[in-house]
Amino acid sequence: MKKSLSVLTAAIGLAVVMGGCGNNSSNNASGASQAPATESAPASSSAAGGTAEVSPSASAESSAPAEVKKIIVGTGTQFPKVAFLDESGKLTGFDVELVREIDNRLPEYEFELQTYDFSNLLLSLETKKIDFIAHEMEKNPEREAKYLFNKEPYAHWQNKILVAKDNDSIQTLDDLKGKKVIVGATSAEAQIVENYNKEHDNAIKIVYSGSGSADYVTQISSGRVDATIGPDFTLPLIDPEGKLKSVGDHLSAADILFVFRKDDPEEQTLADAIDEAIKEIKADGTLSKLSTEWLGADFTQDIK
């Protein structure tokens, strides 16, 4: 049974783009709501040349809807091609459409998308405002210690340093000593720089952004900051004019999964059900198709 997702209207804040990058204000953007699809109950049928009689109690029992559990899915609106509002104001993108596809394959659940500023997603999960996060969330040790991830990745990426296209002086994290690096608070990319600073006496000047991808590109290309860190697939999405480039070896390779509350049996059951749906979506080619359609290439294959 397919079910349409309804997207709640909420106040739009700015969110940072890069798979994990967010800003500091509430987002609550309005996406296009879709009315739930209605399905008619089966009509009486004739069998063996006669009309089958159904008792009123049996008929009422058969037409009673199965119990469906509503699930609130947290995402954002400022990640181009992943979770964003299109020109008509509809919430769409790779992660959004994947959630919708998973919802279609899990009749026991009904997913409802709500949008938040990225930096508020993990807190919203902890306080049970949402049931899981869909926003290209990278699995890393710091997050894994606090949250539950499903087991079946739906994408893989590599984080690299991103600089202005005419900047040839930066190739490694060591080259960023004394320089400004813009990242989103609570992001996996921020964690990379923060971990480096712990071992190098805060050598890198971290600028936590409260804006979206356009601000990243503008600040780097204008020289106000020197670099950022981002997944390899994001450059053509956030910088279609080619003002930036990726440099050096990748800093990390990561699985992309959904994030749930830890030590919660219902969350574990939900994560297990989603894993089974993702396996089906991978096997029939739907996942690769969605990645190619929205991200420009198939980023669903393991790169480790």
C-alpha cells in the first residue's frame, strides 16, 4: 500500500548545506502537502458460479484498517538536490524522495516530513519531536556514541577540502594552520576540524556558518575565509558556476544513514524495517536511479 507523505508547514530558517552542515536558527519550512491516498475496500465477489455471502461482522472486520504508526521524519530545506524547496515551494531532493519511497514500502508506518534548521535536528530527535533524521547524516564515532544508526547505508561519500578555484596553496589540513575554515555547527565536517584543533593547539580558525550554501561559496571565493570541508558530490550542487574546487586526498570516507534515538526498542524496530526497505530499493535499482537523478551520479556504491 502506497501512502503519500504530508509535509508540515513550519517557519523557514537558514540551514547549512553540506551533509551535515547546518545553521543556528529554526527552519520549519513549508513544503507541499500531499493528501493521503484513499483506497477502496474490496467489493463482494462471485465464486464457483454463486455469490459469496459475507456476514456483517466479518465484513466490518475485513474493512477495518490495519494499525498504522505515524513517524515524524526530520529534514531541512537548504541542501540543494538533497533536501530543499523547489521553485514551486515543494519539499524534494534525494533524501526526501528516498524517504517517500521507503514509506511506500512500509504499510505499517506513515511518514510525515518536518523541516528544521540542521543544527536543531539532533536536539529535536533527543527531545522526541521527530522519530528519525534524513539529511545525509554521516556516521562517525562521535555521533555513534550518542545515537542509533540503521545498518544499511543509502549513500557513501568522501570529505575533502574545498577552496577557491585559483587557490593552489592548500592541499592538507596542515596547510590550513592560521587560516579560516567555514563549517556548520554540529556537522561531521566541523568534527574533522575540531578534532584536528584538539591535537594542534587550535591552529585552524573555525568559522561556524549560519547560512546556506551560497554563503559558503561567496565567503570562500571572495577571500573572507580560506576553505571549507565537504563531501565530494556537493561541489556541482552548491557551486554550479565553478568558483570552488576540491584539493588533496580525502580526509574521511563515510557511510550515510538515518539517525534514530539510542536505547529505544521502538526506534530499533523502525530502523530494522527501514533497513529491509532499503535493501529492496537497492536490489531493484531504485536507489541508484534516485542518486543519479538528484546528485548527478551514483553515490550509493561502497567506496571504502
